[in-house]
Amino acid sequence: MSLTLDTYRLLGRSGLRVSPLALGTMTFGADWGWGADTDDARKLFDRYVELGGNFIDTASAYTNGSSERLLGEFTRDNRDSLVLATKYTMLRNPTDPNSGGNHRKSMVTSVESSLRRLNTDYIDLLYLHAWDFTTPVEEILRSMDDLVRQGKVLYVAISDAPAWQVSRMQAIADLRGWSPLVGLQIEYSLVERTSERDLIPMAAEMGLGVIPWSPLANGVLTGKYSAADLQGETITSPEGSRKSVALAQGSLTERSLRIAQVVQEVAADLGRTPAQVALAWTLQNPAVTAPIIGARTPDQLEDNFGALDVEFDATHLARLAQVSAIDLGFPHDMLARDMTRTVINGDLKVQARA
């Protein structure tokens, strides 16, 4: 079924309506050497909103705060019609150890800074950006709930955290009547499918909409790299190089290039671009609400929009699944064996939940 940006979806266990593609703004601002300047960022924002897009993703750390500042300018006239999502956690002042982390002080001061930069009274969706392995979950949840009760944040979510911690947090929030988590932002693409082991099933079970970041695997799935890009390369490539980011994050490997080749072949069969195929693949997972697109140019953005009306047949999906397959590991592989299922269920014909 063909989608459009205004084919809105509910985010997790909330009534919040969001577009099926989120506009990522880590590219807003040239502070990091490869982003879009103010004029180009404005064009990207305006085009996304013009087509009905309403789900904007940023973070306090993106482009040293420029991303939030630019969004504060761009949203002056239509703030209430947009769903602004930002994140806290990353260190904002290298000389202040409390300016980063998951704890209450970091959360509150980061939110106050984000509100000023975004030029708004409230944040629609606040993510914990990355797990710090230090802060008690009760402190995180109670602090989030306080911000919701104050009206500074409407919904809360989490990014880049272990599945068992997220499920534990959701259970505690439910038991204590605190604001539940409604979104889970994770890396997810044909190159990175390990979240299918526990994170994605957990999100579906606990009521969190999955928001994939890097659905194009740092550009690898667009077909822009080849085996020559691996020759003699290290993660110490010049600062500002997109290839250095792909290498540093492990997206550019021999395996990922094999996957990218099949993506290109499927794209050619469908008369589509590789980026459209890779993005559309993430939307095949019913747990996914909206992958984040991180275009730097208007042409890239328009190309990404084409993912919404890609239609696969079973053969294409099978080829993509085969080349990108992962081992689910224990206990999933063991529980999927015919012998195990027979021992558990005998001759019963049990319809499994989707």
C-alpha cells in the first residue's frame, strides 16, 4: 500500500500522530564539517512540511546546538502542528561532569537549554539519548514524569539502551503510574539487524514505536561505496568525511557491501533507487513507526520520499532477507527448532501471535 507523509501513524502506546518518515536534523548546521547550511536546511524543512510531514528529530548535541537553534527559527509559524523530538544525555560542557549522563540534573538542564534553542514552551517527545550504565532507572523515570507533569515535555522515549532495561523501566512506569515510554530509537537497517533479537520484539510487546536511525547504514546502502573504499582505509580518515563516519561506526564492511549490491539489484528490478529500497524495507516491519531520514540536499530528500510507495514482491524480500540474515542466537534459535516446538506443544495447532 502506498503511503504519504500525511498518512499518519500512532506512536507506540500513545494517541500521538506522526508521519511514516521522520525528518532527521543531525545534518542541520555545518559545525561538524558535512551538514547543510542555514539556507539548505530551511529548504529541507520546508519541503518536508509542505508534503504533510510533521515528525522532526533532533538532539541537544547535534551540530553543537545548531540543529535545535535552526529548528527554533524554522518552526516560528507552525510550532503546534509539528511533533518536535529531542534528546538529552550527551556531555554539553567538558569541564562539568554533570552536564551529561542520564541523571535528573543532566535531564533538567538539557531540557531547559533545548527549550531556549527551540524557541518553544514544550517538547513533544523527549528521548534519553544513550544508556549511561550509572543512573538508577527510578531516577530517570520520575524525572521524566516530573517534566511531563510540568508541561515542559508531552511524551517520553528512549534510545540506544539494552532491551532488558527498557522493559524493566516500562514495567516500573506502569506500576507506579508514571509516564510510559512510547518510542524506542535504535539503529536498524539491512546492515544492522541484531535488534531483531530482543529490542524490536520487546518494543512491540511493551508498546514502544520503533524509530530506526541510520536506515541507510551511513549511506552504504545507497550504493555510494565500493570495495575500493576499504583498501588501506582506517577510521582516522579526515574529519568531516562521511566515509570516516561509516568506517568508525562499522557500517562499511565487506558484508555491508554485499548487502548493498543486492539492494542495488532489487532497486534496478523495481525501477527504484537503492535508498528507496533500503528505507522501504524498514517499513515492512510492523513494529517500525517511522525511520529517520537524514538528507543533506533537496535531491536526496525527494529521493527518500519515494520509499513510501515502494512495493516489494516475495522474491525481492527473500533476496534481501537472505543476504542480510543474522543468527538470532540463544534462546531464540533453540526455541525455533522443530524438536523444541514439538516438545512444548505436542500435536496442538497453536496460532502464534504476530
